[in-house]
Amino acid sequence: MNTADDTRSRILAAARELFAVNGYKATSLADIAAAVGLTKTAVAYHFHPKDRLAAELTAPAADDMLALLAVDFAGDARAFAVELVDFAVRHRTVIRLLMEEIVGADEAPQGSPGEVIRTFRDEIFDRLAGPEPGDEARVRAWAVLGAVQWGVVQTMGLPQERVRELLIHTVKAI
């Protein structure tokens, strides 16, 4: 790995951690620079604007989500929910980053990251609720989705395997 690649990797690792702990909006390029011992200008050289950092950090999660949504669970919402938990735990730092966008996803303009998040959210909901869901299925689907999203975001200090275990138990009970 050359020096530029190493610097990019260090910046990405610091950004991932700071975004997970402080949130995307509350983390500046200066914060990231301080964490890796660089100047803000050096960080901006690799990632300007800050959105480029977010895009690079979220791309692997988006690819994994597309792969998950491509799996045919034959209408088994619980099996899908377990796989959703695995996905969420694996990408919990990215989900923390995206939670700020998820909250405003319904108002996001066409072509924006919020629109992409809304599309994923709606597809996940459809998988959990099933075709033409009644009230019970709709409430259950939103409960599972909320439990998974907030369960991974608010437990960053717990080991991934413990979070996974507890969330799987939770989604199976809903």
C-alpha cells in the first residue's frame, strides 16, 4: 500500500469512528484531521466535500443491502428479519451515520442520498410486512425496522455479537 492509500485508509477509519460516535453533522473535517494527525487541508485533499467520505463509507453497506434484497425468502419475514439483523450489526457504524438521513428520508428530493435510503427502507418494510399487509403486519414490520435501526445505533459500546444475539431474540418475538 502506498502512502496516499494508507492516508486515505486512516482518514476513512477515523471518519467512520467519529461519525458513529458524534454523528455526521457534528463531525467536521478538522475533527477527522485531528484524529489522524493531519491538517484539515490534507484531509480535504483526499475527501472534499465531506459528502465524499460518507459516500465511500456507505458504498459497501449499500452493496450488501442490494445483495440481501436480492435473496428470495419465500415470504418468510422472520428469516429476512434475522438476515437484516446480521446486516445491521455488520454495518452499524454506517447505520449510525445514515440515521440523520433516514429521519428526513420522506422529504428527500429525487436523486438525493435520502431518496436512496427511502427506497431501501420501503423495500425492507415490504419484505417484513408482506403483500397487502393488515394493521398487525404493518405495525410489526415498523417495530422490527425500528428495533434493528435504533438497536444497533444506540448500542455502539456493546460487542457486535451480543447486539446481534439480543436483536435476533427481539425480532423473533415481535
